[in-house]
Amino acid sequence: MNADWLQQVFEKESQESAYRTGDFIFRLGDAPRYLYLVVSGEARAQRYSPDGAEIVMQRARTGELFAEAGMVAPRYSCEGYCTQPARILLIPFDKLRARIQSDGEFALRFSQFLTLSLRRQCARYERLRLKRASDRVLHYLNCELTGLAGADLELDIPLADWADDLGLEPETLYRTLAALEKQKLIRREARGRRIHLVGAGQACGT
Amino acid sequence: MNADWLQQVFEKESQESAYRTGDFIFRLGDAPRYLYLVVSGEARAQRYSPDGAEIVMQRARTGELFAEAGMVAPRYSCEGYCTQPARILLIPFDKLRARIQSDGEFALRFSQFLTLSLRRQCARYERLRLKRASDRVLHYLNCELTGLAGADLELDIPLADWADDLGLEPETLYRTLAALEKQKLIRREARGRRIHLVGAGQACGT
DNA sequence: CGTCGCATTGATATCGCTCAAATCCGGTGG
DNA sequence: CCACCGGATTTGAGCGATATCAATGCGACG
């Protein structure tokens, strides 16, 4: 179950907005009105520490919910903006609430969707608790290959973005991949765009 | 909204089990039957990579859901066990589903609960993307102090566990705290059990 | 009083970050 | 078709932060 389903349900009742890099989606103190679903691009929520340092609270990419906590808070305590040109679906909270309360089937689906989002976030967290770069990469490959029946992983994101997700520098990720290939734990094809995890292919949902 | 609410709703329809360290909660391949809510202790879900290395998929502590992905998967692709003596509430999925579908108010509450869980997990992830230990500690303090109106943070967990959450070694966390105190960014009281974030106190939910 | 777990401190090794530069590649315009 | 440009990838060298290993302190508790 991916986000397309949610998108279709609210096609009529919500609007899709286009944002440019740096555009604000909401600001500190705003009253939350929408659940945001990132259709493409990347959105980010951040607040500032007392000394002015940026504190990233959330990053959301294609197919992910954004600022979902607005559903339970009266005010945003952070600001939301785009780090890349993005298209975002704005689902009005009142419509969403009404739907959850009145449509049992939808409520179940939505809960399951949240559950999957939670699972993914959880895996990301556990991944970054690993200290060695190679462990993080392996964890990632193991997870992303879920259900792909041993298929290769097609990378649709630049190396730099991937590194960012893994909490590594691009150079480190590159060197790690090279090392893993030398150890024959992975095979890279198509100029590094496709990665084959040697002797792998288990699912990894809970 | 904390987990107590969920616990109360299912008091009658679910059982609370006690586990010892190392006890299995479910095994690889089992058909998911319960949503687990950790009342105390710690539960962990893990699978194994092709070469036999453990891959932690989820850790859940007091007040957190565990193996919630079972709600959408026909089989567990990992095993769940306890790393500490734990009490866990077993909420039957069929009862939960029925409730979500039939009780709109509950469905909304449950969605909000999942939403908050997602928010927390998200913050943890972003925290570990920070590379410097001091940044992780500061991010943690900023987040945990949410809504406490500038209150101090009472630590109810051992230093080692906290370090684990932050993806650091206990020694590193200790030294980092000492350094932060020397820089007067935090103050420690009560033998390190209480921490005051100097000049802080903003909320940090999205 | 002894010991057990956890906090604290020190010394060293290691890994990933940083800065710098070369290379590759796709796209663009002549 | 070819030369050129810009961004991403690749490679190198050195440094710094954190992990690791080791040891000590210290309070709770039997």
C-alpha cells in the first residue's frame, strides 16, 4: 500500500500545490490546516535552537507524509519549506478527520498507511544507530530489497542524497560501496546505478 | 496523548504478558495476531542478514507500540524478543480492526496516536543524522523538553541506555555532557540525573 | 565488609570527515 | 560532429572525533 491510494481518495477534496526551492509550506505558529503528502521533491520541517542553530525535525520525500503531527497540535512549533522543487498534496484536516470518523474502511486503511510509515521511519532510525558505514549500507540494501525477490536495487536518487539519508558524506558512501564490492558483498552495474546484494533477498517488514 | 489511553480501551479485550530477558514474543514466520504495546521494559525485532549478522529492525520501550507492522503483513519476517524483563499488552488485531472500523471516535484517536509515534520516530532519525555527539545531545534535549515550559529533564534511564538511543557509546555521551556543561550550554544536577538546558525551552512537535 | 553495577577517567586506534583535485558524463551551442 | 561547460562521481591525503580498551571510583545492597 503506497501513497497513491491516499492521493486518489482525496483527489476531489484537496489541492495539489507546486513549490519552488525555499518556498514556505507553513510557518512557525501557523494553525495546522492540512495534512501534506509529498508527491515529488522534498519538504523539510525545522525549528531553531535558542542560539539560532537550525534543528531539522522532519524531511519528507516522494510518497511520504509531511507535518502529520499537525493533526494533533494547535500550532506549528516549526516551519515547513521545500529544499527542492516539489509538488505537494494538501489534504484538509477537517475533511480527513470527518472521513476517518465516518468511514470505517478508510479509517482502517489510513491506520495501516500510518503503520507502514512508522515502520519505515523505525528502520531508518535503527540503521543510523549502526556506527560503521558499511553496516548502514548493508542495512539499507537489506531493507530496500524487501519483497523484490532478490532483484537488484535501482537507484533513482543521486549518490549525494543517498549518503544524506544514511548520515554519511558522499565520499564516504562511495568508498564504502567500492570496499563492499571488493569484498564481493555487493555487485555494481550500470555505472553504479544498479546494485546487486550478493546472496541476499529476504524481506524486512516487521 | 500517551499510550495509557490505548491500554485502557483494550483492558478487557487484551491480555498483559510478562516476559523475561531473552523470551521470544513472536518468531520468524509467525502469523501476526497482536498489536504489542510495551508497558515496561524493552522489546526488539530483528532479522538476520544472509551471513548471519543480526539486523535490528525495531526497538520499543515503555509506552511504545511494537511490531505494529504486523497489522499489514501476513507473516513476520523477523523475530521479536525482549532485551529486558518486560510487560507487554497484547491487543488482538481482529479486535483492533473491528474497533477502528466501527468506532469513528476511536479510529480518530488511534490515528492520532500513530501520528505521534511517527513524529517521535522521525525526530530520532533526524537526530542521528547529526554527526557530532554534542549536536545529538542538544537535539535530544530540545525535543524532550517539549511543552515542559523550560523545566529540567529528569532522566529515568541509565546513561548507557540513553547513549544507545543516541547512537553513541556511554563514554562518549558522558564526555560530551561534561563538555557541554563546561561550555555552560547545560547544567547538571542531582548527580547527573537532572539536566537543565541553559536558555532553552521551546516546544518541538511539528 | 564485599561485591556488583554503573559512572567516571585516561590512553590509543580507527573510521569517517574535510579539503582538494582529477575525471567522467550529459547536455549545449557552434 | 565536435568543443566546451557544469554537475556529479571518483580519488587522494591528513585530521579530528568517536570508538575501544583498560582501570578506577562510588553508591546500593546483601
